[in-house]
Amino acid sequence: MRKIDLNGFELKPFSLLVFFGLLFYSLGVQAQTKSETNYIPLPPTSWEGNLEEISPKIPQPNSPQDFSIQRKVHVIYLVPTNKIYNDSYKVGMADTILHLRDFYQKELGSNYAFTLNDPIVEVYFTSHDTSWYQNNPNSSVDYKFWNNVVNDGKALTGATDNSADKWLFYIDADPLCGQVGGAAQVNGPFGVLPANDLRGLTGQQNIPPCPQDPPDNGNKYRWIGGLGHELGHTFGLPHPPGCGGSGTNYGCTGGQTAANSLMWVGYAFYPNTNLLPSDKTTCINSGFFTPQNLAPPKPFDFNGDNISDIGIWRPGNGFWYILNSSAGTFTYQNWGLNGDKLVPGDYDGDRKTDYAVWRSSDSTWYILRSATNTFSAVRFGIESDKPVPADYDGDNKTDIAIWRQSDGVWWVNRSATNIATAFRFGGNGDSPIPGDYNGDKRADFTVRRSTNNLWYVNNSYLNNFAGYSFGQTGDKLVSSDYDGDGKEDIAVWRPSNGIWYIRKSSDGSVIYISWGIGSDIPTPADYDGDGKTDAAVWRPGDNTFYILRSSSGSLPAYQLGSSGDIPVASAFVR
């Protein structure tokens, strides 16, 4: 038995294609559009194994927990001897627990969130094949699979029945018909998620343990909700009182609100579900939740004050000149060569923008990490690629990513797992413009097609996409969050008339802002820290930033730079 930490592997871009999204789904039976998924939430007779509270047949913790230490949630990937390690499973697990961290924080309020172990997902190769977990004698037949997975998981990880942490064991194995599979102890340390959960997270066909049962082919959200339900049990959340009976709302004492909560059938409708008030109190008192700032870091914020900084980069000498927004002082940093492309972002998760460039001549990303003042050079992409760095996995770190226009494939090195994934979306001639268009704190694969001015926004969780007609030929693409609702707004700036056209995600209305002249370079960012992107331009003719502040309507102007400079905030304008 040996523990494998794949986070330490050397990244070899394009040596392995991890099929995700459209590419991945094309390998399985799962339909490629939401309308063809035919997913129906589980009926009451099929709840066993999906809404399981472990009975006293399984040992419960018998000693008080120590709340004085930092308690963590561990996600474990167990690979039996007759199975092959799957990158996409690890990516799916990390994505799921990060999603749930955000969900619980939103439900609890006051920034309360649980803490994840580092690494987020640990991989262990077991010494047993899948049949051992079904048949090794340890208890009654119905709990045999669950007990074997937990006992093996404890032996591999060192976890105990009285562990202060929570341990979620994903295993690439199926229970037999009638055996408990996906389940967790109420207020205990362990949860088990069998192979169907892994299939669900990666768009594969579900395999019912009992042949007479229909497959549970919900979209990815359903399987995220499933883990959220079991995780809730480990935090001490029971099924709502009365639920499980017949009649309206399944007999739940709390009516429809209780029936649709995460701890009953709400897992099937995730993220459109909720925690009950009593569940929230239990979570906060569990010792697992502490206030944490999980808001996405501000773009172009080099000093970490949550306000975008004005800055330019001088190709002639490779210097960045940054005006720190809070102190009003200048920072100078030599980083990059003439011909490099600016790719600033928070690559180390310290909530400060890192100086970074992508050099197409050697396909290398050069990043100066602000947290440690060290640099990294990562070869990722080919010369004709377009860099599209963003946070695609929701860990609040910028992911190195490129879009290959020749085949429309997005290659993303996900920082949560250090695994490179590929997703085909778009085609030659499109312009990639990734952003969080649905408000889930993850960048969505998005392209704008110049031939018809349509914006195509992908939603990988629902396996569908939306199209919006917006703009005209010659417009500059300046999508950002202009209305402060946490979602990217589709937007263009028209050089011919200096008007910003913004489609507000909050209500779908379109606003028009006249700001700038034809020779300006648009530099949208949140320069006043109010959570809304400000319309702004840099004028090469007088080397001046002109900003329209959304908070006050004031019009500050800052002279910075010289002829030939590149404004930092224009790095991702297309």
C-alpha cells in the first residue's frame, strides 16, 4: 500500500489529453445537451444509499472532539488494484469540494467556511480489488461495502474513528445490490462515495447496483449536491424531521422548505437548495467553520487592498510601473521582454496580482510570485496559442491556460490539482473572452464569433451553452462585472464613437456609456473598490488614464507612461 501525491509531478502540457466537457462527454453514453439528459430526481423508493444516515450498526465516535485545533476536510481518492487512476476523477473531486465550500459559506453567512486539507485531493492505491470491498466479511451484508471502504481508508490515511477531521472516501468501486454505498455518519468522521459518484462528476453513464433500478443520470450539479448532503451528515446534520413519509412534501414537518433542503431531496436540485436554520446553527457550532475571505481576488490589484491599480508595462525595457491605489506611491518591477504578452493574475493565492508574461517564442509563462518573491517558468502552449489565464476551478488562484484557435481547444492547468485538462469550445476566427458569467466564482469558457457577433458561453455543469448577439465588427471586447452582482457582464467598447455597450447580467438591460475617443485603449477595472468595474481608457496621445468611477461619478485623470507603453488593465481586452 502506498500513497501517491500527484501534485508533485512535472507538468507536461499536451502529453495527456484529459477529456472534459464536450470532448469528455463524447466518449460516454451521456447525452451532450441538457435537453437530452432525461434526468428525473430520485423517487422516494430510491432514496436508500443516496440519503443515508448510518445506523448504530457502524461504530460512532465515542470521545469528545477537541475544537482548539484547526479541523479540516480531507477528500481521498481510493484506486483498487483492478482499476486505473483517472485524472478526470481527481479534477472532479477537487471541483466538487471547492464548490461545496462556497455553497456552505453562502448559506451560513458571515464568511463562515470549512477548511480544506492541502492537497485538496489525496490519491491512494489500495491493495484490494473491487470485489473485496463487496465481499470481505466484517458485518451484515448491507454494511459490508461501506465498512470495508472505511476500514481500508483508515489504514491508508491514518484516520481513526475519533478523528477530529472529516474524511470523504471516493472509491472507484461499486456496492452490490442492497449494500449501502454513498453514505456518511451523522456527526462522525467518515463518508463514502462509490464509483457512480465519480461517473456522475465526469459525465459518464450511471450503473445502478440493482438491475431493476433506473440509472441516476443527473447533471454534474446533482453529484456535487450528493457529496454536500453526505458532508452535511458528518457535520452533524440529520434528515429533516418527519421526512420519509407519504403525502405532501414527503411528510416533512417543515413542509416544502424542509423537503427541498440539501439534507433531504434538495441535493438533486443543487445549487438551488438550502440549509435549514437548525442546520446552519449546527454547522457553526461544529468547530469546522471559521470566517474566511473566499471572494475572488481583485484583478490588477498588486498591493492587496482590493482596489485595482493603475499601471503600464514598457516593452522597451520590460519594466512595470504601478501606481498603488491606497498609498499613492509607485512600484517598479523589471519583468518580461519586448514581444511578451501580459498575463497578470493571482497565481499563488495571496490576493495580490503577480507580475507575469507569456513568451510565445518559447511557449513559457514567467511568473513572479508575490507571496514568496520567487519566480516560476512553466512551458505551456505553442506559439500560435492565445493566453487565457483565469480561475477555472474556484480555488481563488489564477490558472495557466491557453486557447488554441486552430482547433478551438482550451488547455487549462488547474492549480487545485496541477492537472492539465482540455475542452473544445469555439473555432478558428473566434475571440476567447473567459469570465464568470453565471456567478459561481469560476471562469466559463466563452468565445465571441466575429462572423455573427454572437457570444457563446459554456456551462460545463449543465453540459449546455448560451448564445448572445452583442456588438458589431470592430468593437473591443471588455466584458467584466459592471453592475456588481458577481457575474461577468457582456460588454463592448466601440472605437468609432467611444461608447461602451454593457449588457447587465443582473437584469438583462443594456446601458450605454460615452467614454473615450477612437485612439484610446480601454482599461476597465475596479479603481474605486466598490465591487463594480469602472469604464476607463488610457490615451496614448497624452499618456493619461481617464476613469469614470461608478461609486461617485467622479472623473479622475492620471498621467502615467509614454509612447509605446501598454496599459496593464488592457491585458485581456480583445
